[in-house]
Amino acid sequence: MRSSQDITLPIAKHQYSEQDERTTRRTIEQAFAAQRADIVDNSNKATSTASLSLRRFQFLLMGG
């Protein structure tokens, strides 16, 4: 899982820059894709096979 870090968004310049707009848009798209990947990974852990594996591991870890 990714570590969380604060990223400040750039302040818009007075004059429009197409390159800056593309860079900002791509950065935001990548952030959304990373979040979606984390969500999919977490939902995969809730499937029956993974869930049973996690329960077994927790049971063994607790010593019970």
C-alpha cells in the first residue's frame, strides 16, 4: 500500500499555459488511478479465498 503524503496543487499563472495544464491534468489522473488500484486491492482481500486466508493467518497469529 502506498504511503500518504501531502502534495500541494500548483497555483495558476496569470497567463494560460497548455503544458502546465496537461501536466496538472495527468498528475490528477495518475492520483485517481493509484487510489482506484488501492480500492481494487482492498476489495480483492474481501473475496472468500483471501478472506479465509486472512482469518487463518489471524487465528495462527493470535495463538488460538
